[in-house]
Amino acid sequence: MKHLFMGCVAVCLMAMVSCTKEKEIVSSVPAHIEDGMIVLDTPEREPGQESALGMTCAPLDTVHVAFVGIGGRGYWAVDRYTNIEGVKIVALCDAKQERVDLTNKMLTDKGWPAADEYVGDEAYKELCQREDVDLVYIATDWLDHTNIAVCAMENGHHAAIEVPSAMTIDECWRLVNASEKSRCHCTILENCCYDFFEMSTLNMAQQGLFGEVYHVEGAYIHYLAEDWSYSEPWRLDYNIANRGDNYPTHGLGPICQVLNIHRGDKMDYLVAMDTPSYNGLKVAKELRDTTVCADGDHTISLIQTAKRKVIEVQHNVYAPRPYSRMHQLTGTDGFANKYPIEQLTVKSMNGHDELAAGVKDSLLQAYRPEFVKDIEAKAREVGGHGGMDFLMDYRLVYCLRNGLPLDEDVYDCAEWSSVQELSRISLENGSMPVKVPDFTRGDWDKIDGFHYAMK
């Protein structure tokens, strides 16, 4: 009976694999099934392309910045840039004239010269033809990010892209190829990498306080009920139409840096699961008069790395629960957790017990990166999510002015953003494993660990 049962299981599994093979894999790039895993094709480098790993560019005395998309985040980014030394704001671009007018008024009120104006859905193309632009800062809706960034790089400008930087695997490869070919930087504006807790615990992990970190968790859990109807209507439309983790990078970016992704380790494969759409479908019915919502209320993606470490990423923008990015690190000798309360355990200091609040705060302060200690007061004053937005901007300008590699490179852009389509592919194929593309094309272990470049 046992042998008969096992035989039936084997036949069923073979039938499942056979059915999966016959099913078309809907992907933005060619894909096939290999050893029970969905594998996406890796394009070859074209002539003239070379790795952008650790890439540096000539130092810039002054960073001439053009902003594309100034309806919300872009407006506040312009405001923050007026507080950074060595910056000149040369152009503003948006689909709506009133947004450009409002932003230019803010500049002139601060004593800055008005920037040149570009208005229209494709006005960025004319902007990118300017020769006096060093950096194009992109804060439009998601679907335009890649096209604008590629246009900027093809015209010889560095590109900084709001999150997520790309929505498909094909777009991820377009960013990588454009950066490798143009030798222009392409960075993801992932402000959560510059949260004070995230930076301190990253430094602690790199200094070995947690031992070998082998399991990390990140999330974007944010009840967006008030945002669907007015501030970002296009975001609801995207979630209605697309299944998967549609906003992975806030939780994923900081924990990828802890695990040295493409700096000694790499994401190997992903498996995703989700719930039905309950609140999401309710919102879709109320605001869009549709009976379909592709995005599940809660999505979980599990990622195995090449070194067999585990990344867990969650997405939920529909539940009335407290905001959380999780940011949890588990190591052989310690533990860190940001939400719902900040916690630290360091075996060498207090065994398995959580550190007392005063000790924890002192330790976090002691392990702030040195550049953060130097500018923390100004960052908190200028603000932007408590100061992390300003730190992100400051670091980008610092690296460009000193000819240093960026903290977040084009491979981070691609890897972190790729989870959106990878999770969808896994979900639509019964939570089948999906191989994560190696956007470095084999160079993921050429750098030994993450670090902030300093002059």
C-alpha cells in the first residue's frame, strides 16, 4: 500500500510538472522551465557594454540637476536640494504647468534662480538633450520611470529614479544595459536605506555584532485607504491590474545591503504566495466600478540566496494595521527588529536577552556611519521622512561630486525592482520557484561586502 501511495504521488507530481510545461509563462522576457523552476533568459551584453560594478565617473564640482515629475515627491525633493552644497537646479519638467509654476515659485522664494521649464507628457525628451545637465531626478508615476531614465543615460546624464525603478524584468534589463553602455550612473531613490535604525544595524551587521546573519525580513505594510482617491489614483489602477508584490523595495533594499547582495551573495530564486483580494476588491468596486482586483490583500515572497540565506518580503496596503517595514535581522549572535518597536539582542553583551533601552540607543548611536554623525542634525532639520530623504540626496550628491561609486547602483535598481514581476510569475504558476536573474552577469561575488564609499 505504501509503495502504491508513493507511486500515485510521483504520477501526480509528474502530471503537475507536465501541465506547467504546457502552460505559457507570461513574462516580459523569454522564459522556460528547467529542473522544476521557471528560468528567465539573460540577454548577452552588446558590443561596447561592460560591467558597471563599482563604476566611478569624473568628479563634478557642481551637480546640475533636472527634475522630472514634481507633483508630490519631486516637489519636496527640489526643496531638499536647495539645502545641499554644490547643487544647481537647472530644469523642471512635469505634465502640468501649475506644478512647474508652484515649484519655481518655491525656488525664487528661497532666493534661487527660477529653473527652465518643460511641460508635457514627453517634454523630458527635450530636457534630456541639454548639455548642461548632470543628473536627471525622476519622480513621475511608476510606468514612466524606465523610459525617462534610459533617455537620460542615452544623452549622457546620470539617472536617479524613485521607487520602484522598473516594473518588469525587461525594464530592469533596459536600465542595466543603458548604464553599462553609457557609463552613466543609474540609482534607485530608496530612502529607507537611509533610515537611522537601518543604517546603524547595517553597520553592526557588517562589523559582525550579529554573527552570521542568515534570515532577514522586510515589508511594506501601509494602509493606503486615504490615498487611493486623490493623491495617487494611478497607483490603485496599477494594483487592480497587476498581481504580486507591487511595491517591494522599501523593505527589501535595506536587508539586501545587510546580506551583501551582488557584493558577495546574490538572490537565487523566489517563491511567492498571496491571499484573495478582500479590501482591495472592495476599493476597486467603490472607486473604479470593477469586480476584479488582481492584487491580493497580502503577498509574501520568500527568496533563497546563493549562500542559502533567506529573505522574506511582505506587501499589504489594504489592511487597517500599523505601518511597518519590519526590518528584522536574525544572526547567529544577535537580532535586530525595527517594528513595532526597536529591539536589539547582542549575545556578547547580554546573552539572549533584549538590550535595555538606554544601552540599545547608545549602541545604535555608536554604530551610526561617520558621515551620518556629521550631518544628522541638518538631516533632521531639513527632514523628509524624519531626515532619511535628505541623507539619501546628500549621499548621491557627495558621491557625484567626489567621483565615487554610488551606494545604490544600477544592479540594486534592477534586483530590488524585479521582485514585482518575479512574484507575479510565481503566483500565476501556482507559487512555482522563479530564478532571480543575475543582472551582474556573473560578477555578483567580485566585491567583498557593502560599504559607503568615502573620499
